[in-house]
Amino acid sequence: MDFSYDARTEELRARLLAFMDEHVYPAEAVAEEQRAGLASPWDEPPVVAELKAEARRQGLWNLFLPDEEYGAGLTNLQYAPLAEITGRSPQLAPTALNCAAPDTGNMELLAQFADEAQKKQWLEPLLAGEIRSAFAMTEPEVASSDATNIETRIRRDGDAYVVDGRKWYISGAMNPDCKVFIVMGKTDPDGSDLRRQQSMILVPRDTPGVEVRRAMRVYGYEDHYHGGHAEVVFENVRVPAANLIGEEGGGFAIAQARLGPGRIHHCMRLIGMAERAVELMCRRAVSRTAFGKPLAQQGVVQNWIADARVTIEQLRLLVLKTAWLMDTVGNKGAHTEIQAIKIATPRAVVDIIDKAVQAHGAGGVSQDFPLAELWAAARTLRLADGPDEVHQRSLARRELKRYL
């Protein structure tokens, strides 16, 4: 395994680092000021559109998509260090590059499983950044970490499907530019194969019966930049049968295919979040004095910084190995490593950010530093795309099979 960056990756890294320094970091405070004056908290600050235009001008657009027809054609190993850089400003950078969830996963799904008409109607506008989208799977009434529990019903009725169900924490749904939901529900609730009961279907937001009921907060934050996380009700929602993605019963397999890249993208960005936290912690440590000497000379703070560096380097190597395996043997062959990074990375990054908060004292939990939001985002990722315990259960089972 050679994890040195090739020429194309090095060139993109240099351009992206410059873009972050010249455009993204200065825009963070500007975006907050502009948001305060918006008519709706879900409207996009004007500076975000400026960032998108500049990213497109510089060729830093759709870097996540390995399909050369639609994206940059980068491998997972090439994209990994770029996603890490965007993780340093998770509220702005991924959106500026059209590389933000849930659109990334939805675009990958459409590129892989949608038919040509569906790609024309939804994938192309998403790739162009003209619209946003949402992925509607999680439900409040069941343990959605087990996708076979999903209760939303997708019923065939002549040349249409009728969707009924209640979803929540549907990321991006509050964004006024969100124009389509990819909804997972059951077309065959009584089927003998639990993993063939589910299907996925495209539901335009303006379809009668679709109600975006309320925004769901995450540790007190609205998460405006990603379009919020909404409770959405589908009541007698009728869409053409042609809106079904793939075949009936294929929803579970499509969901698994979508989650592999999504998990590694999250972990890549988390490492960038950890790097930002360490940088802030070090700057704080050399600028503040307590009990007669700088924080940087306090043994406990030195331990925090040292442990954070060791942990980040370990996590980065594991993520790069996973990316390399996904490129060489496929997502199925990298199954153990994908689960390992999903378990290890959010948990460790939460601890690193927590130490950075501690080093900042009251400032660490305030709006004057990005640490509180970084912590909330990292902690939430211990639930998103499957909670730690689900991945631990699956990984342990794979290990135990070797001894049975």
C-alpha cells in the first residue's frame, strides 16, 4: 500500500488549500452575519453562492464522484485528502464544492441505479448545483438502525405508486432548493425475505401530500448550512410508477451501496475537523496563561495535543487503507475496514474536539469559535449512517466466523 499522493492529488490539494485560505475561512464570519438578515433561516447566505461560483471557476466541483462522465473521476484514495481539507470548515466547504451530504450520496445513487430519464430530470440539476435533495429513510416510530423495520408503505396503484409514512431527521429537507426526496419504504411488507421488502422511489417535494412538518435540532443547532433535518410526512402521495429507482425489492441493496462511500466521506471530513480543533487548541495554548505559565507549558495540555496528533495519524492511515481497498477490491471487500473507520473515527474525533473545547474554557462552548458546532457534528456522526453498536455487531460477527 502506497499512500503517497499522486501528481493530480497534489495539484488539487494545493488549489483547494489556497481556496480555503483565500475564500472559505474568510467567508465563515460573513455567512453568519448575512444569515442574521435573511427572511428565512433556511435561505442560503449570498456569500455561499459566491463560493460556489468561485469553486466552479477553479475546477473544484463535484470532486467526490468517481464516475468521469458526471464527476472528477477521482479514486477514493485521491479524494480522501481533499475531503479531509473540506472537513476543516464543514458548514461551508463541502457545499461550496457541491460535495455536501446528502446530495453526494443521492448523486452517487442516481448515477449508479437511476434510468436515463431519472438522471436527466434529477441527477443533472444536482450535478449543476441548481437544486438540492434529501434521502428519506429514518423514522421516529421504529429503530431505523435496522432498515428492515421501516414502516413507510409504497403501494402500486395502476400506473402510479402511493406513498404513506412519516420520516424524521431528513437532512436537507428544510432547504428551499430541496426539490426531490429519495424515499425508502416497503413495497412488499409481507415478503419472506426481509431484505427484499423495501424499494426506493423519487418523490418531488411539490407533490400533493408531502408535508415538511418541522425542523429537528441537533444538540440545539438547526444546521442551517445543510438545509436542516426535518420531520416529513407523506400522506397518500401519488407519483408515477416510472419514479421507482431500480426494481421493486431493490431498496435495501441500493441503500447499502449508497452508505459505503458516504461513510468514508464522513470519516475523511472528520479528520479535517480534528485537525482544525488541534490547530485552535495549539493557538489557544500559546496565547493564554494560567497559574503563572502559558497553557502550552502545562503538562495536561501537552498530553492532549500529543494524544490528538497520535490519534489523527492512526485514523488517517486507517481511512486511507479503507479508501485503497475500496478502489482495489470494491466496497464489499473493504467491508470490515469501512465499519472500522465508522466506529473509530467519530468516537476519537469527538474526544479531540472535546479537549479543544476544554482548552478554550467558556469560549469553547460559545459561538465565537467553531468548536461547539464541530463537536455537535462529530457526535451526531456516531449515529448517522448507522450507530456505533450496529457496526460493532456486524464487525464482531465477521471476526467470529473465522472461528466457527
